[in-house]
Amino acid sequence: MPTDEIDPEFRALPLAALADAALSRARALGAEHADLRVESIRSESINLRDGSVTGLSDETTVGLAVRVVVDGVWGFASHVELSTDRAAATAEQAVAVARTLAPVARERVERVAEPVHADAVWVSAYDIDPFTVPTRDKVALLTEWSQRLLASDGVDHAQAALVQVRENKFYADLAGTRTTQQRVRVGPTVTAIAVDRAAGGFETMRTLAPPVGRGWEYLTGQGWDWDGELAAIPELLTERTKAPSVEPGATDLVIDPTNLWLTIHESIGHATEYDRAIGYEAAYAGTSFATPDLLGTLRYGSDLMHVTGDRTVPHGLATIGFDDDGVATTEWDLVRDGVLVGYQLDRTFAPRLGLDRSNGCAFADSPHHVPIQRMANVSLRPDPARDTTTEELIARVERGIYVVGDKSWSIDMQRYNFQFTGQRFYRIENGTLAGQLRDVAYQATTTDFWGSMEAVGGPSSWRLGGAMNCGKAQPGQIAPVSHGCPPALFRGVNVLNTHQEGQ
């Protein structure tokens, strides 16, 4: 990958000199491992209501971080000043932290090896850096989208938002790895609101477009049909305001990728984080029912369930060339033939499973945070034998519901009992769609739900969904992550009427 694709301001930083200063000082002070990260993260967000700007921010976080292992104990320190003297002093501070912690450390750090990646450069797949587009042009596009909705009957208000991030990261360690990376992501959303003044209520409908690892081209039609969706939303919203309330009970569901990605995220993605599975991570959203003693035996779902962790898929939010342990990223199995077979790992957790290499899941959201194990693009694989369509899945259902788009969710502290709602719900009668429904949520345990999966769509139906703000750890860190999946058919899932449940 050519280095001239990296932001020139980041390339102009004294990266090699900072690495030499920090690493040589750490080595001289007795560190058996040391790594330096230099990061520059630029984030811009724009928010509009009814075509008027209500919020706009553009901020950049810059800094360096030094992490060391001294006598088997971690030490960490960071600073905002990017000078060689400060890099050396930060290394000294990290070593001092490790020595201070040594008397209370309950275990010694063991890390798996990784080949050296010298002077590696990686840039994510995008065409137009959104930060080269004037903010006024971004506001103009969001305003125009809002006005399209407001001009339609049945739409009383419109909200539009855009989040853009450019993340530059330099990594160097004592082993000789040096990587320079840049990735870009964007997250546009538009929401139409219909107000029922007589009843004192309202309905909303949001665009289904996911945040992605793309650039400005995503907002101009590459990767998503914005014109088509914005044109359809007013009529769909009006239909839903008049739709009947759902009849609760066991129901066959065809779940669209725009909804199913979130169920994957909560019930598989978080559950297969190894630190959560061993109880190392517990304070933020709990642990996991999928514990290591069940590896290779836990029946997670039906035989056709194949789930992978992947940090390489194009346009994935968790996609990157090398993680914050200096590990080259890859794809691997988490669930195969319905059985739990793997976890998401970093270099310190891989040895606990007897593995000789990490699968590249270390990430810190800031130069001032310690890297922790974070989620890969955890994805349900499509049917490899047949390119089944959504329409064919719906045709297999006599009476059921087609679920589209994500909304709210709830899941317990072991990633086992859950419920999810959505943006749109369609009644299925005799294999065809028969209008929208309201007040729908589906509820299950993780293994019952995935065990009820009877069919999945084929490769052409596979889509990426995701979120830019997955939270974990204390102090809290956020991470972007995508989840790919086809539509899938589930039999006999419990459906709740949210209106009745709320009374």
C-alpha cells in the first residue's frame, strides 16, 4: 500500500524518531516488551432537525502511548506531546508503573509470538476522504434530504445526522514491527417523524443504511440507494401509523440483515469475547454463558449456523491491517456447524487456549487508553450451496413476520436472554407479504433462537450492518464494528406485543 495515501500531516510527524526514543529507553530500563502507538483521530459530527443545524463538532485527538512488560507485569503511560524527549519520558513512566504494580500482580504476562511486520502500510477501502469535502456541502446534502421528507404528506419532522472519522495509527515494538495505518468510516442517518396529535403519540422511521468503512462516496450513492429509500419512507411511515397491532405468541420469522446484524452483535459477538467468557471483563455489560469449558461442545445453534470473526472484510468497521498488538489480521471460525469452536483473542489471551498465535483483536480507541480485546466483524455466513433469496425464505412461511431494520434491544448479563424490536414489520400470509404490523418484539434465549434457524439466504443476499459506538471496559472505550449476514428463517420464536407489555 503506498504511503502517499496516508494523511500528509500524520506522515509529517517524527514517527520513527518517537519510536526510537521510546523503545530504546524502555529497553535500557529492563523492559522485555515495549510498544509505542502514535495516533491522530479526527471526528466530525453534524446534526439537523427539520433542515436546520442543531449541532456540529469537529475534533482531533492526538497523542502517543507506551506499553511495556517488565518482569512479567504490564505498565502503560501516554501523553499529548509528540517529542522525542516526551516519548522517552513516557516510556520511563510506563516502566515505573509496571514496577509499582509488580507486588500486587496476581499473574505474569504471557504473550504469543507474532512475525515481524517491518514498515507495513495499510489504508482502508474508500474513494473520497470525507474530510476533503467542505462542511457546507455536507450540511447542504443533509438539508436537501430532510426537505425531501418534510415535503411529503404524513411527515411532520425530519432528523438527519452524519458522523465521520479518520483514524491514523502508527505502531512500533521492540521486536521490529512498524505499521502505519489509516482508516475512514462514515455513519449517515435520516429519520422521519409522524405526530398523532389526537392520540398524543408519534411514529418514527429511520433509514436502513448502516455505518460503513467507506468515504464520502457512500453518501452520493456508492453502496446505498439513498434516493430510493428516501422516496419510500413517507409512504411506509404512513402505512405503519395505520397498521394493526401484532398478535403475540410463537411465530415464524424471516429476519432481514438490517435487523439480524444487531442480534448477532449482542448474542454472538459479545458472547465470544474471550475476556468476557472468562470473567475478566464483567463490569460493563456482564460476562458470557459461552465459557471455555464448553468450547467444542456447546450447541450454539442449528447445523447450518456458521459464524466467523473477520477483521479483513472490505468496508467493515472493525477491518484493519494490523491490530494494536502488531498482529496481522485474519478471519477465523467462532461457530461451525452450530457448535462453539473459537473466541476473539489478543496476544495475552491466546496462550490460555493453547494457541500459538492471536487472531488480532487488540484495540484502543484513543492514544490515552490501554489496548483491550475488542470485537471483530462477527458475521453469519450465507448458504454456500444455494443462492437463496429473501423472497424464497418468505415463501416458506405460511403465517409469520418479516423483520426489517434495527431499533431497541435488551439482553441479560450473560448474553443469553434477549429481546429485539425493529424499524418495520410485515405480516406474512401464505408465503407473501400482507402489510405492516406494529408493536412487535421478538424474545428468546440465545441457543433456542439460533437453534430455531431453519434456512439462510445465499451469497447475493449477504449484507453488512454495524455500529460505530460499541462500548466496553472501565474506563469506557468505544469501537466500530460491522456484522455481515444473509436473511434467515427462524421457526416458532416468541413474539411480544410491546404495547400490551408496557401497560
